Amino acid sequence: MIPEIGTLALLIALVLAVLQSVFGLVGAHRNDAVWMRATSSSTVAVFLFVLLAFLVLAYGFVVHDYSIEYVAHNSNNELPLIYRIAAVWGAHEGSLLLWVLILSTWALLVSRLSKGLPDVFRARVLGTLGLVGVGFLAFTTLTSSPFTRLLPAPLDGADLNPILQDPALAAHPPMLYMGYVGTSVAFAFAVAAMLSGRMDASWSRWTRPWTVAAWMCLTLGISLGSWWAYYVLGWGGWWFWDPVENASFMPWLASTALIHSLAVTEKRGLFRNWTLLLAIFAFSLSLLGTFLVRSGVLVSVHSFAADPSRGLFVLGLLLFFIVGSLTLYAIRAPSLQSEGGFAPVSRESFLLLNNALLVAAAGLILLGTLWPLVMDSFNLGKISVGPPYFNTVFLVPTLPLVALVGVGMHSTWKRASYASKGRPLALMAIIGLVLGALVAFVCYGRYGLPLTIIGFGGGFFLMASALWQPLARLVRRQAQPRAALGMAVAHFGIGLFVIGVSGVASYKIEKDVSMGPGDTATIAGYTFRFESSKDVVGPNYLAREAQVAITRDGAPVAALTTQKRQFKIQNNPTTHAGIDVAWNRDLFVALGDELGAGKWSLRLQYKPLVRYIWLGGVFCALGGLIAILDRRYRGGIVEPVHPTDTETAAATGEG
Amino acid sequence: MTPRRKRLWTLIAVLAGLGLTALFVSKAFEKNLNYFYPPSEVASGKAPSGTPIRVGGMVSKGSVVRAQGSLEVQFVITDFAKDVTVKYTGLLPDLFREGQGIIAHGELKDGIFMADEVLAKHDEKYMPPEIAKTLKRQPDGTPADGSAPAGAVTR
């Protein structure tokens, strides 16, 4: 009986979402106060019913209700409680429910936290979000109901996919979805702006914190996913240019461009059309990501079931939102011309370049991701685009970006002068490069890759440049404006990330070895000794466990344990690597197969500076959080600023 | 500079930028497109030797041979029409098993596929689309429409 409550709740939520969009969009059009108030109430109601459905499914997992097909396919009597809850979003239907829940949560937050918005505008934003909700609720109920019954109910379930039984997985999808779905808020703001023909500084000020919040979640979600792939999936790699990874990365690039372009639109009233387009792109790329994951058109680590009807449905939604919003854009954009100029060297120019480079990177990654699909559909052969392509097309636009960010952070609006800042910046760049060369030759003893020293140097320069103004303010005992501080922290994080990537890419060592008890192998000066192996029994798996002791110059460094787990139900093995973490490197041991003659295959890895990749992501997200807390995003109605108003040009670092 | 001249230079700069980008993308593309060949096409000589390609199929039952205690492994993949022998040195993915679909990346050398990477599907029911298409209506009755729940290819 309880699962039917879930189905019913989803249906009611669908009807309410229709009401939410009709009340919102039509109500705003007719300027009907009652309808517009009803939008907010229906937003709350949609959220409550989706939450109810979600709880019903979670309850099914907790009490092992195998009469629900989805539970039977993704749970098991022996599955620990934490993974039974994570299993709610462990496969297609449930993760879609999570998608919808997060969408309705964003809508709820918008309706609760934006009291300062004019009623008409808020109604349009909520109405647009309602429309997105209608699409995905219909998708869930029509093609992917998680509450389908399986009768007679089996006594035990088929268990959760073993690679998903991991703590990082519990957090990765919700965080990533918060980001993915969060782009719909910026999209809704853009649609509302186009519908009302009003797009001024206060519009940007309303949109910015939401965009940054979504971007922050996306950053954390991608970092978590990369970390998870590192120790569960990827045998020690942190990024594979897998189509689904790309699918999450392209919206990130677009949102990053968007938060920078919004800054210009808020402060200078420029780039309006471009900002609107970016908001549409970011959301479209999120939908495209959903399509790629759901339809199974691409082979990927994350692909869910390949069900053509599901793929078609998402493709339909994708087309509807892209075509709809671009049509609206074509009608409205001419009336939203930006006015006002800026000098070639100015904050505007730097942000314009930032946008061009980020969008170029996103476009080239999109090309590489979709090309296999294009080739296949024209019967030109089955191809895959290799990681070197992505490395190249990503590095070429983003490497100059590192230098631009370091310099551009200190620019001013309209016309920037580097009379007083040029010298310190040049000094920082030189010191950064020298430091980079020192790290390469002294710490690692060799040049590395062609770009190693540039990478290290760029990272150090960026970190120094980011810290400069906050430190200067600290010394002068000035207040730290949160937006400026957030920007500095996020850019500092980019610097950390660049250093981490440079270190891993240049100096990592991977070695597959065959080892028996007592055997040793040495990489990067660390000696790995295979101590012993034994069988271990887990809650829902059996495992072979190997003990590996690591020494350096005879001194013990770490004792690692690595397991190959054989899950009882799904009969799928997974590898649990042993990782020793230090501030400057990871040592990584993964157990392979038994090779006969008492030997095992083992993969040994030395990963210098790899932690800074994820730490950089955390700093970026933290920077976003600090920026959202800026004073000017709080408080009530913001006085509308005239479109051509240029007095808002700020003197110092607000990004 | 007159506005007209300024516009001309901007146009030239933009076109040059676009041209360079196109050139560099096509170069990067050329080098990194890996074509996929089923065993039948390898056997009939359609697949090129000496350039990186991918092959995929089912690992034949009883074909996995390993020198005792060594990382070198040899196996046969099949599309139930033709076979290809694959050699690989290193760790095989978790789900590498006889009777399962895999994709190998590497080069053909004297009719033997020297793999530098082996990818296996990550679920018993999931089939990479390339293999599914190759195996359509094959004797072992494996569904080729991919109508199976969650799964993935992984390394």
C-alpha cells in the first residue's frame, strides 16, 4: 500500500507543478495578484509531495520492501543501512526522483528567500521552474516510476551495484545534482528577464547568488566524483574525459563563464545578451548531460540503462527548452542592447577574454564528446575520441586563462591602470616561475613535461596574486568585502588545482607488478613489500586482502591494506585500493588477480601533489560560499538601477 | 585609427583566431580518433595495422592463457563469426571474465592485437552498444537491445 502513496504523491506533484507554471507564467502575464500568490503556495506543495515520494522510496529501502521493483533490483538484506539509503539514488529511477526533489528544493528556496523580488518577476521565475518540474515529473511518472510493483515479491534483493557501495557515493550524486539542477534557477531568471523585457543591475544582483550557489555545488560534486573515481573506479586516475564526466564539466565551464559575465552585467550593465545566452547554455548543457547519462547513447562509466524511450523523452525536453528559450531570446535580445564602452585594458576586457576562453574550452569538449555520436549516426564508423584530444583542447584555452586571472583580478572597471600594480605582479610571476623550476628540479629532479614549470609557475603566481589584496587589506586593517574575499579564495583554489594537476601529470609513476609474499618492488624511492594475503568476510561480500608494507631507505612509511571484494549477489568484484596520504604525495596499492605460482598482480602508484586537485576544488567552493554571504545580496528590495547607469563602476576587486 | 579600419582589423584578428583554432582542433582530432572494429573486420583485413584502434567482443570460453606468476596474458575475443587473439601485460579490469564483453585499445601486429588497455563492462547485464550491435542476433541469445539496468564500462 505504501508504494502506491509514492506513485500518488508523484502524480499530485505533477499536477501541482502544472499549476505552478500556469499560475506563475499566465498570472504574471495577466498581472493577477491572486494567481501569483498561488504560484508560491503551489511551489511549496510540489516540494512537499516530491519529498513524500522520496521518503516513501527511502522507507521501502529501509524496511526491505522487495515488492517495489526498484528496491528489489538495488538492495539486499545484507546491504548496510547507509548504502540502502544511498541506493535510493543508485540507479536510474531513484536518481531521477532525486533530480526532481532537488529541483523542487531550489524552487522552494527561491520562493522563500527572494522576498525582495517584484511579485511579477518572482512568479515568472517560479513558473519557469515549474515548467522544468513538469517535464521531469512527467518523465518520472511516464517512463521511470520508481514505485513499479514486482509481484510476487522476491525474498531478497539483487543488491546495489558494488562500485556504488562507498561513502563518497552517498554524497557525490546529490551534490552534483544540486549543481546541475541549480543551473535551472539562473535559466529561470533569464527567461523571466526576457519575458518581462527588464534586465538591469538588480536583475544581476538577484541572479548572482543563485548562480554562484549552483556553481559551488557543481564544483564540490565534480570534485567528489573525481575523488571517488580515483580510489574506486579509476585505478588511481582522477579524470578520464569520460563522456559523463564531460557532461558535468561543460555546465561547470558555462556556469563559471556565467558568474563572471553576471559581474559585468551587474556592475556595468554590459554583456546582457551574452549573460542571457550563457544562462541558457549552462542549463542546456545540464540537460544534455542528463540526456547523455539517461539515454545510454554513449559508452561511459556512469551510463544508466539504455532505454530508447527514455532517451527520446529527455531529448524532447532538451529541444523544448533550448528551442523555446532561444526563440524567446531572438525576440527579446534586440531590446536588451548594452550601452557604454570600455578601454582595451579594463576589467570588462579581462572578463570578456575569460568568457571567450571558457566557452571555447566548453565548445571543444562538447565537440569531442558528441563526435562519436555524429559519426555513428551517419554510419561513418564507430570511433572514440581519445583523452589526448581533450587534454589539448582544454589546456590551450585554460593555460592563458591562468595568467589572465592572475593579472585581471587587479584590474578596474572601464579603464585599468597597472602603473602601481604592474611591477609587483611581474615580480610575483617571476618568483612563481623560479619557484616552479625549483620544485621541478630540486623536489623531483627533472624537467618533467614541456609545460610542467609553466604549470607550477602559473599556479604559484595565481595563488600569490589572489592573496595579495586580502593580505594588503589585513595589514591596513581594512574590512574584507566578502565578494572580493570570496573571489580571492576561489582563485587561490584554482592555483592549488593547477599545481596539483602539474605535479601529478608530470611526476606520477604507475607500475604493474607480479608479487608473492616477501617480494619487493621500488618506485620513486619507496619500497613496497608484499607481506601476506588472507581471506576476509564482509557484510555482503568476501574479499581477498593483501598487506603491503612501504619503506623508504629502510625506514617504515606505511602499512597498507588492499582488498579485492567479491560481492555475493551480483558476483561482481571490486578493488579497494590501499592509499597512504601525505601532504606532498599519495602512495597507492591496488590488488589485481591471482596469477598462479603464489603470485598476485598489484598496481603500485606514486601520485605527487594529487590531493591539491581536490583541495583546489574545495577552495573554489569555499570562495563561492563566502561571496554569496556578501552583504549586498541580503536585505530587501534593491532599488532598480537605470540600464545605462554607469556610476556603479566599482573601484576595487569585486568579481 | 579610423573606426572602419579598426573594424577591419578586428575582423581579421577574429578570422585568424578562428582559422588557427580550426587548424589546431583538426590536428588534435586527427591524432586521437580511435576507430572500433569487430573481430570479423579484423579477420577480413579491414582493420589497419600499426595504428591505434579499438576492438571489442566476447572473451571466448577457455581462451585465457597466463604464464604462471606473470603479468602477461593472452585471450581470444569473438563476435561469434571470427576471432582475434589479444595480448596484454598488466592488471585486467575487475570484471574481466571469460564469456563477457570487453573492449581493448591497442594496435594490430601480425594479426595479433597488442592491447595497451582493456575495458570491461561493469555489470553482468550491461553491454557496450558497440558490442551489442556487433553481436545482434547471435546464437547465445544475448539481448542486443541493451534493455538492461544500471551498468557501465570501466577500466
